Amino acid sequence: MKRIWQSTAFFMAGLAAIWTTAASGNPGSEERPQVMLVGTFHLANNNRDLLNLPIEDVLAPNRQSEIDQLIESLANWQPTKIVLEWNRADQARLDQRYNDFLSGEFQLTANERDQIGLRLAKKLGLQRVYAVDWNENAPGDDAAYDFLSWAKSNGADDRLKAFLAEGQKRLDHQAEVMHHQSITEWYRDLNSPEARELDHRQYFEIATFGDNKENPGAAWVGAWYARNLRIFNNIRELSDPGDRVLVLYGAGHIYLLDRFLRESDAAASIDPLPYLEPE
């Protein structure tokens, strides 16, 4: 087994050298796509995550005006494609939703895909928005990923509850701060490097719920990484040379998607903060 791993390492090193040479000699490399990752809240407050941020009604007139300002700011980047957290296998239903919105036959919900994604695409005159999500079951038995049950059965329930309570306390405080901010300020804070890193850090704690015999926490986090790799591959597949792709996705995904972009060198990762300046 060790010899196999060594052979694989040599092969990958050789492949990397070939790739580096090819990339450095590519005269069209400046035409590679640009991708702006914009982390978002779940504005419809679906409460489907382990921790949930209370979101006030974004359909209120003052918040609708602020969303107009946010869309105006993001449009300044002039995206050529808009990517949403929507099941890729259900692209046809997203196409219908967008077309109905353009024709005035669909009333937008509070969901961020509608309020930001569809409205931004319409403003830009885009013919389509793109679905790239993948969220199917991970391979194997669900019990292999159930770190919540493992914690209850292995004396770690108090530690898990404390971890979740601390996270929810932080989100409740964030909701109070957001009450006094504009929506553009919400998104600027959410997409800061510090916020992205803090959001990602929780997964390392989840990975500790397990032992050498059963490690559902690490398995769950591994499945999370795998899901984001599939999402990244979908984004990469639709990103053509010269494209400016704006990806609107749940904030918990953004740290990993950004790392995958940078480490793969598949596209230039564009900082959204210059386009999230409050008026």
C-alpha cells in the first residue's frame, strides 16, 4: 500500500509540472473566467440548519428599497452570468420561474434567490440564471454521519449542546445588530474575510464528535466538503473564458468555494467587498 501511495505522489507531482508549464505558456490565460462569490443569508428564514439566524421581513418597503440599492451595487461589476443555490437537476423549473418573473406572471418570494438573484439578472438583461446546487444523500448508511446521535450515546451531549448554544447566541446577537443596518451593510459584514473564516471554523468542531472506531462528525464534514466540490465543479463547467460569474450562495459554502477556486486556478476569485459599499 505504501508503494502505491508513493507512485501516486510521483504521478501527481509530474502532472503538476506539466500543468504549470502549460498554464504559463498559455497566451489566452488572461481571458479565464472571473467568479465573484457572494455569501448570502437565507432571507426567507427557512430554519433548516443546525444554527439559524432570525431574519426580519425583507418584503417591508424600507427593506425592498435597500435591496434595490444592493442590486445596483452588484450590477456595477457587470456579471455575464448569475449562479444560484438551486438544484442543478431542476434547471427547467428555475428557467420557468425566471421567465414568469420577466413576464410579470410570478410574484417574488422573500427568498434570496428571488430577491437578489432574479432581480439582479433582470436588471442586467440576462436571459437565464443558472442552477448549480447538489444536495443528495452521502454514500452509505445515514448513521455513519449522525454525530448528533453519537454525542448523545457517548457522553458528549453536553459539549454538543454548549457548542450549538454558543453558536445560536452569536447569531441572535448578529440579528440585533442587523436590525440597525442596511441590507448592503448586512452583506458587507457577511462577506468579510473574518466572517467567512469564522463561519467555516465551526466544521472543525463538528468533526471532533467521534472516536477512532466511529467518527460521524468527521464523516459529516467530509460529506460537506464533497458536496461543495460538486457545486464547485458545476460552477466551473458553466464558466467560459471571459465570463464574469456572480455566485449567490449560502454563506456557509463560500469559504470552501473560494479555496477551491484559488487552489484549482480554474478562475479568478473576485473580492465582492468593493461592490458592497453602503451609500
